[in-house]
Amino acid sequence: MSTDAMKNTSEDQIIDTFTQNEPLFRALIENTSDVIILCNIEGHIMYANSSIERLLGYAPDEICTLHSCELVHPDDRSSTREQFVALLEQPAESVTIQYRMRHKNGFWCWVEGTWKNLLADPAIQALVINIHDIADRKQAEEHQRLLNTISQMLVSSLDHDMALREIVSLLVPSLADYCRIAIIDDQQQISAIVANHIEPEKIALVRELYEQYKDLISSTFGLPTILKSGKPELISNVTSEIIAPVEQDNPTVGTIVRALGLQSYMGVPLLVRGKVIGAITFSSVQPHRYYTQDDLVFVQEIARRVALTLDHIRLYGNLQKELTERKRTEEALRLREEEHYRLGAIVESSNDAIVGKTLQGIITSWNQAAERLFGYPAQEAIGQHITLIIPTHLYSEEEEIIHKLRQGIHIKHFETVRRRKDGTYVEVSLSISPIKDSSGKIIGASKIARDITEQKELERRKDEFISMASHELKTPVTSIKGFTQLLLRRFQQRDDREALHFLSRMDAQLNKLVKLINDLLDISRMQTGQLEYRQEPFELDVLAQEVIENMRGMTQTHSLILENSEPVCVFGDRDRIGQILINLLTNAIKYSPHADKVLVQVGADGKNAVVRVQDFGIGIAPAYQKKIFERFYQVGEPEVKTYPGLGIGLYISKQIVERHHGRIEVQSRKGEGATFSVILPLLHEEK
């Protein structure tokens, strides 16, 4: 038999195996978030699960037309091929490696692949490759590497202009497709400006863009704005609407921006002791690179290091001109001593309590604000254990804090309660940072405590007001609702269609008002722990079907489709879980005005029941996906502000889910719809 015939026979056998075990493969493979690929001995892809489309943009049938080598980055092909060839000689063995794969859109994705040689397995006869996305990990590694490189570069550089050129060379293409750094002098005039572009011939365009808009009154972003305001800027998606105001004053600006292909932009000031000494701007022209709030935070740290180093270079140059080597050393020591005393003065004059402690919890420093807040003089507190001010029932908090500090984790705005010397309690917000010695070893912690008693009292009063107002509104609204229903019945008897039309609209608005009042009452009860839950076993799929049928009568624009539903039983408050589904379906309809359907899935995933609600609407940018579950939070983007609401539905849903020991998640991309998943523990009957 020829080699081609043997190959075809082998592939036919594999296809037969897949066909016979199709239900099992669908359960174990198609629902996994990892990508699973089967390759033959020659590296041709014979099968890929549906996760391939999420990771690389290819449909499974598309990917099967490619050779696995075509998807690997050219710089990684040699090493991956060596691993591939070595693995062919080791039946049943596996290897895990990291490499880059090409997305259908052309960019490269970092992945970690585990390859297992099952060619000798008669049921498989293929290499099984399990791939998952490690882009976030690689980005974090790249960010740390970049910070280390910048720090080493800056520490070793004493030449102002050379440092700037090296910095922009490093930032492009690591963080930007083109980048600019501008430095201003004491007269607030630009003394130096350097630029870099992935296409060197376009550097002149980058400089010309600055020259064109630096004096425009309508300029709302860019180097001139940052240098004046001293505030960072982020425009994730640079649209024509954003450029329009500037382009009206100077049409050349629009021409240059289009020539540069600007897609996304961010800029940060260079600050030294609160003074602006320059700015750095980062611009992207690649469709897959859109800057986020996390990117802005990262480049602010770069700017901080750059600014500090540039200030040191400037200081060093001035000292060299004025003093001898001996005087320069003496001056540097004097400045360091002044900085020490200045920091000490800041600590002592701070309105916040600042406390230092060892990793064993022994107090080492105690400022005047700590004395005022906790009542202990410094001589009584220093040397004592930090539990001096921690209530007995909160000792476990300190253990968790010390555990995080040992790992180098910063704790920000942690709200808790502490005990004063007189035995009374005070509500505080804690920010805790690890303290390291010269070798980088963590030896203790610095704790900043702010009294938030008044703030918490205001929040309690606000909650009480909302509760009282909601209760007061509920009675008259209920009466109006009842009278409206009475009028509807009377006018139905009279067949007064015009009156029925207006009364029906009035009744619909009253329904919205009743829901709002009930939501506010739920929030009030949640804050006080008084929201009641009626626990009972019930069929989640049946509940979903009922909610969908009821909601279908409330929308004429969307089809609500229940697909891939399977029987699942959970234990909890059926009405409250139904309230979550109503909220999610209402939002799906509301935020997908140009779509015509919403998909709902109910099923089991391991030990959990899962309900997924998928819309095809405006989507949610990653920067907002955690915040949308906060109380009264509303996305600040202009296109989202056009949808009215108080931002309480998702907050209530999250609280209800967590009371049922579950969780709620969202997967979304801006402009590509959103999928909300409610995950609850399955009901396991005792045998």
C-alpha cells in the first residue's frame, strides 16, 4: 500500500473514532476554554475544537486547511520543530512549550501548548495539542522586563539627550507604534523633543503633527494639553468625532492623523515633586492594540522613573558645573539628609495615621496622627504588637495582611474597624505597603489609616433615606397602580381605545416605577442584612423557560431563544434567581438596539449549574467589566450614557448570586455584544 493510501486509511479510522464518540468529545472538548488540536505525523491539522476561533479567529474548518507550522511565529519555528521531531520518537510522552501563533487578523498571540504523542494509540493516532492563552502572563513579564531595562538604562545614563533617545527607541515597538517625549525648561518652553516611529520615514510626520496643533485653542489632547494640565490622557479608540474639533481649526491635522493611521492614544506627564518637566505620548496604529486603563497605569510608572532619572541627570549636571567632586558628594549627602528630614516632617504632619511595623507585627513607628486617632502616645505604642489596636474578633485580618505583605502585595483602601485606647471602635480605611531593605528583602510594612467614621455614617444615612423614601413612595404608587387598573377595566367596557392607549402607557411607566422602588428597597435590605431568602430546591431550566415566556410578551423587537437547555436543579430562592434572569434579559434587550435576538443557555458544568444570557449589542470595554457590578455604577462612555438607568440591577444580581454561594461573570468586547453567566452550585441529592 502506498504512503498516501496509508495516510488516508489512518485519517479515515480517526474520523470513524470521532464519529463513534461524538457525544463524549462534545462534552469534554467543545465546552473547554482551552484549544485542542489533533495533528498527524506530518504536522497537518486534522481537528480543532471551537475554542480555536476565540483564540486565533479561525473557524475549526478553516484551521484544518493549514499546516501547524504556518501558524507558528518565524522566530519560534526552529525550536518548536525540534520539540516536534523529538516528541515523535517518544510515544505517549508529552512536552509543554511557549510560543507565538498567528491570529487570523495577522497579529501574534503568546500561547502555552502541551503536546502529547498518541500516534501509537489505535483510538487516536494523532498528536494531541492542548493550547491556552498566556498573553496576560507574557504582557506582565514584558512589562517587568521593560521596567527593569528602563531602570538599568536610566541609572547608567548621565547624558540628557542620549537618555531620551534610548527611551523612545525602547518604547517603540514594545508599547507604541510611535512615541514622543517632550521636555520643558524653567520658563515652560520646550527645550527638547524626541520621537520614534516603527516606520522611520514617518518620524517627520510625528513632529509635524505637534507643530500643527500645539497652539490650537480647541486642542483637547496631546503634548501641549498634558504639559499645561499635568494630567494623564487616555483615548482608547481615536474616532473621527474626537479629531473633528481640532480638524475644524486646522484641516492639516486630520490629513496627518489619517496618514499616521492613529487608532489608540495615551499620554502621561513627567512629574518631579509635583512639577511638570515634560510628557510622553504613546500612539498605536495597529487595529488589535487598543490602550486600556491598565496600560495607562503602567506607563505612569515608566514616566515616574523617567522623570526621576531626568531630574537626577539635571541635578548631577548642575552640581558638576558648580562644585568639585568633593563638594558634589557633600551636597548629595546633604540633599539626602534633607530629604530624610522632609519625609519625616511629612509623616509627622500628615492628617492620616502612619504606622510602621515588622513582619512579626511589632510597631516600629507611630506618628502624631496615630496618637490622635487611636489614643496611644508613641512611647506606649512603639514596641507593642499591632493587635494593640485590633479588636479580638478581627485578629484573622492581621494574619491575612501579613501573608499578603510577605508576597509583596500592596493593600489599598481596605475598610475595617480598629479599637482605641479607651475601648471605643473607629472605622478606618487602610492602605498597607511592604517595606524592603537595600537587598530587596521585605522586612516590614508601612500602614496608613484614615478615619472614615463620618463617611460611613453619611453612607448609612443615605441608605436610611433611600429605604425611607422607597417605603413612603410604595404606598401612593400602589394606590395609583390600583386606580389605573380600575380605570383600564372601565374603559375596556366602554371600548374607549384612546383612553385605553394612554392608560396602558401610564400603567407601563408605573410598572417601571414599582420595579425601581422594589430595587431600592432590596438594596437597602442588602446593606442592613435584612433581605430575606426562601430556600427550596427548584429546576433552574424550568424557571428560565417561564421567565423567557413572560418576557416575550414585553418585547416586540427581540426574539428570546432558549437553546441547548438541559435539566438542572439548584437550591435557593426561586423568585430571587428569577429576578436575576429578568435583569439580565432586560439589559440584553436594552443594550442591543440594532440586534433582533437574545440567546439563553441552561446547563451543568462540573458541580455547577450555569445560565448564560448572550446579546449582540454594544458590548462592554474590559476597563468597565468589573465595575459594572458596583452599586450605582454607570459606564462613562458617551454611547452608553444614552441608555437611562441607575446602575443597580447588576449590583443586586451579584449580591443575590453571592448569597447563593455562586458568582456572576461577563465576557464581552466593545461592539461585539456581551455574555453574562450566572453560576450556582448544583443540588446534589443525598443517597
